Amino acid sequence: MADVLLEMQGVDLGYGAEPVVRGVDLRVRRGELVVICGTSGCGKSTLMKGAIGLLPPLAGRIHLLGEEIARLDEDRLNRVRARVGLLFQGGALLNSLTVAENVALPLDQHARLSPEVSRMLVRMKLAQVGLEGAWHKLPAELSGGMKKRVALARAMVLDPELLLCDEPSAGLDPVTAAGLDRLLLDLRDAMQITLVVVTHELESIQTIADRVFMVADGRVAFDGSLQEARRCTLPVVRDFFERRAPRPEAAGRSLLERLSAAEVEPR
């Protein structure tokens, strides 16, 4: 299935013997923009770490770009990862390097290019995120939104097939966050790239999502289009999209208990 870039089948993930997320089935097809959402601590970032092999599955299988990552040795896994762009939550820029040097890091690691070609590619990617004039600056000289754009340019510098973004608008003001959302959509359309975005920011979800994949209490609560999510009557989904606190009678009840009460869409 060449059009499936990321697939999880019955996956449990965790940081010890106890899973943080359980029984996850996820399929991301080429060209989609899938948002993984849910409240803080529900397991969104854990799924992202599993997707790139930073967390081996406790159960189930994960395929990335057609490869089952648990079966790959370190060299082969690194080659697969080179085809995936990563936008980290905090940007993860190196403070001692200039903007251009930060963006060039994946080229230095994975590509054998002359310095002239590398500089040209870095300038092109910075131009795509509107920062072509900031190539010489250090991260300390940048605003929060500019740092995220530099990190996005770095994630895109190898022209990845799949771009994974972990909380891209975290810590940004609403106007800057909206500009970053628009930039993600523009890059998706211009480069025909597939995106998976982890976020709990409701405005971003409703702006960028083709598909909504919602996690609650470590399990899949919803998987469908944005339009279907908006129409969904299941309380765990409705409460999230309407920014409502859970009903008092639901407090303290596990997702499995709510599933049995038909409060969460069955899988």
C-alpha cells in the first residue's frame, strides 16, 4: 500500500511495562493532514515518539514509509527517518548556531553536498517560511514565532515525504499561531507533503485538519473527518470541541467504562 506513509496496528506504547496508549490503529495516507488531538497528558506525543521509533511498541506493529520500524537496524532506521521531517514542540534550535547553520544540520548529517549547494538550499527553505533575511541571526535574537519557522525550515530542508509536527503553536500568541497554521497549509499545498500534527489547540485543529484522530485516556476516542468531529454527539468529543469540562458524573471513570456506556465512538 504505497499511499500509506504511517500505519499503526493494535499498538501499545509506554515508558515502562505499563502502556500510556493502548490498542491504537492509525493509518495516514499520502497527501493527508491528520491532526492527533486530545487533552494534555492523553498520549499524543507518545504516539509521535512511537511513529519514528523513539519508543518501541509494547504490542502491535508500526510501519513508517513502508518499513516495520521494529525490524530495522539503526542504520536502516536512520535512513528512513531522513525521509521524515520533524518539527519539535520547542523548536529545538541549537543556541550556539546561526539560523542558517541550524537549518543546514540535516543536510550535514544526511546529504553529501558542496557548501555552495547547501547554502542555496538553506536560503530557499528560509524563503519558504518568510525568513530569508534572518539567516545570520542566533536563536536568542528571534521571537517565538520566528524560532518555530526556523525549525520548520529545518524540518523541510531534505524535502521529506512526511512531516510530523509536535504542538507547533504551543506558546505562541493567537495571531502568530494563526500565521503558522496558514504556513503549514501553504507548504502542504505547494509541496504536496503529508502532515501529522499533534496539538490540543482548538483553533488550529479547526483551521488545518483534514482528519481528526482523538485520543482520550490512552485510547482512540474518535477517527474521522473534521466535519464528522464537529457533528459528533459523543460527550468526550463534544466536550473537547465545545471547550466544556467533563460532566461531574463522568469524572473518575475510565475510558473503557465510558465506552461501555456508549459515550465514546466504538472502534
